[in-house]
Amino acid sequence: MGTERIDRSEGFGERLLGLLLDRARLLPPQMIAPLIAEGVARIGGRDVSILLQDYAQELLVPLPGRKLHVGQPEPVEDSPAGRAFLRGDVVEVPQGPVGVRMYLPLLDGSDQVGVMALTLDAVGDDDRRLLYRLAGLVADMLVTKNAYTDQFFQARRREPMSVSAEIQWSLLPPLTMSFPQVEVAGALEPAYRVAGDSFDYALNDNILHMAVIDAMGHGLDAATMATVAIGAYRHARRVFISLDEKYAFMDDAVSRQFGPDHFVTAQLMHLNITTGEMELVNAGHPAPLLIRDGRVVRQLETATTLPVGFGGEMPRVKEHVLQRGDRVLCYTDGIIEERLAGGEAFGEERLIRCVNALGEGPSESVRADLRRLSHTLKSERDGRTTDDATLFMIEWHGGTADHLAVLD
């Protein structure tokens, strides 16, 4: 860079971000990469990489693109890029006598899109402020342009994907959501062959709506049934209020479409994110686990009804009240029914031991902890995943976020 002085003032930063935003609206997806590299170059940055999480949540893979630096994939565990990704914080790594490699989380709202990496000769507070804002804009660009191209999907794939998995991944909401009052995260295995498992959520005012489902069977039949179940759930969520009405609507849709011999197990939940009051309806699903201070304290028992599609009676809604910091773990039967090498089922007790062992270490974000739990469970069963295995975790913090809407 020589002795040339780079303008990194707040006024310059605002102009740069505005210019990038104006240009991005008109560009096709393949031109976003050189636009990002050009923006970083204007503040003295070089060797820009965009790293996206692969579907198995094991690697951060480089996005190909003109003017981008395309290196080797970096592990989510034990790498600077992985630390930035899991913690949602900027990580800086000195590069010899001159230069700093920066890893900035790409956050679209609270969902982790990936990581942007770049090198600067030196880093000051103005750089950090501007680059953090730039990373937010880059995340928004990637999410917006993702709807118009297959390039980002292809970059994230490390194995061939089945048609049923293709359907399921297109059905899912973001894997994570984080707000001051509540965090959620989900994980699906096997990532490239999942079929009948799915989850969904939506935050409407102070009520977090959640569902975890498991459609019977495997392959396209299961994926099709899961699609109908989630579609019916979303429709009911946007029309009705009560959990029992959601169940009845889903039950009717699945039975009409597939007949009396097909079913979907389901866990339906409402959480008031201000008060911690939780409502549950259990339709043939394993009961969720309540985790407090890092340990499983009990199952959240519910009055169960028949699985969706069997025409069960209108279910009773079970109510619980969470304490601040409580976590609730939902899972499908593929977790506990997986057969180990000796033929025995994995079982709920072994699951609880893994959850408690996770709580013995330092607690991170729900996203990081759930990912670690998912990989621990996979390791415990020697990598075997013969049935869909889904985890979904909620952590409740309470309070309100009204102050965040007020500009200073």
C-alpha cells in the first residue's frame, strides 16, 4: 500500500456502503463477488474470501467468484473462521510483521450466513466498525441473491444430495434465530439424505410458534408427506391461534392426501418470549427435555394424542413455565432408536448423558452447542445414521426488546 493514506472515516464508510447497496440491486448473482472484492479494496483490504457453511455443518467452504481468494475449506471446529462463525464475533490473526487476517461473521439478522475473510496491513477501530457494517451488507446481498441462483447452494455441497433432501432443505427456515429474549437452532442428519424429518418456527409478536415433525417412511414418500404437514402447519399458524386447532388442521390435510395408513408424528409448541409460558401438544413424538444449568432436569410431559393423519381426538394442551436461561431440546425418534454396533438402541439415557456432558464445558451460543451435540451423538453411534435424526433447541432469556427499536 506504500504511504498512501486510506480514508476509513465514518463519512467515507457511509458513502461506500451506500454505493455498494445501490449497485448490488442491479447486479446478477455472479457479479456480487467482484463487487464485494472491490469494496474491500477501497479500504485497503486484499485476499477476500467468502466462506459458507456446508450442509453437514462441518466445513466452511469458499464461494468461487471473480476477484475472490478461493483457498481450501476451513473446519468449523478449531479454525479462526470457525470461531468467528460459531461465536458471531470478529477474529483477528496477525500475519507476520505486517498484516492482519480478519474473519467477520456474515449475519443476516441473527442467522449465520458464513464468514468474510480479508487481510489488512493494520487494523484500527475505524476499520473494525466499517468492516463489521460491510459484513452485514454482504450477508444481506448473499441472502437476497441466493433466491436467484444455484451457485451458493452448489458451493455448500460436499456430497451428492438426494431428491428428498433437496425438498427438505428448501422447506426449512434458517437453522438459527437469535434475539435478546430467545434463541433457537436446529440440525438435521443425514444432511444429504434426510427425507421425513423437518422443523419450522415463526416469531409473531411475543409468541414463538414451533413445530418438529417426523413423517413415516423414507425417501420421496416421506419428503412429500413432510411437505404437506409443514405446509398445513404454516397455513394454520397464519389463520388459527390455538395449538389444538393447528393439530386438527394438519391431521385433516395429511389424512385427506395420504389416506388412513400414513402418519406424521409432531411436537407443536407456543412460547411467550416475555413471560416464559410454554404450551405443548404432543402427537406421538418423544417428549422434549428441559435443560437447566447445563443438565437435563426432566422431560416436559404432555398429554399425547394420535400422530397427525390418524384422526385423533382434539388434543389437550399442556402448559409449562420456563425459568430464564432454560433450554428445551426436541428430537425425533431417529436419535434414540438408532442401533449401535452391538444391536442395542441408542436410547434416551445415552442421549441425556451426552447432553449433560455438553453442559460440563463452557456454554456457547445455542447454535454452537447444538451443533456440538449433534456431532457428539453422531460420534457416539460410530457415524451411523440409518434414519432421519433431528434436533431442535430453544433457549429462553426473557425480557423485552422494545429499547432496541429506539434510535439514540
